[in-house]
Amino acid sequence: MTSGLRRVTSRSSSRELLRGEVRLQLTRRRSLARTLGLALLLLIPMLLLVISYRLQLEQRAALHALQRENQQLGERLARQALELQLGTATERQLTQRNAALLAQIERLTTELAFFRRQNQKP
């Protein structure tokens, strides 16, 4: 088998053997094709497994990034809600203080008018 060719004779009759009817058959190519076919049959599932694994890794990374972004957005929302509550409380306090000051201005204006009238009566 060092040459890669082997003689194949048919068993049908000895007369053909005597005539030396010989067929040459390439065995290396057939075994090489068979080996390549088997290798491909083994490599295709492994390639599919590698691709599947990489897709899973990408999906996990994307999921992790989305979870991190979701957490950051939740924290931002909580801060903004607190700021809104503080703003509303401050507005309420300022409105109450404004109302109290307006009432005081009204009272002082009334008192001032009263004192002016008293000073004008002599």
C-alpha cells in the first residue's frame, strides 16, 4: 500500500486472471474522502456548539448590561422623586409664608391707615 494503488481482480473466472485483467483502484483518495467526511461530521456539531456558546455569552452580557442600566434608571427615578417631594414641600412652605406675610402686610397697612387718621384729627 505504499504506492497508494492496489490491484483488484474479479473472482468470476480464472480465465480473466490469466488474461491479467486487472483494475487499478485508488484507495487513498477514497479513504481520504471518507476521513474528510468523518472529520466534517464531527466538526460541524462542534462548530454549532461553539457558535451557540458564544451567542449565549453575548446574550448574558447584554442582559447584564440591561440589568445594570435598569438599576441606574431606578436609582435616578428615586432621586428625582425625592427631589420632587422636596420641591413640593418647599413650594408649600413658601406659599404659606407668602400668605402669612400678605396677611401681615394687610394688618400693618390697616394699622398704618388707623394711625394716620388719628394723627390728622387734632
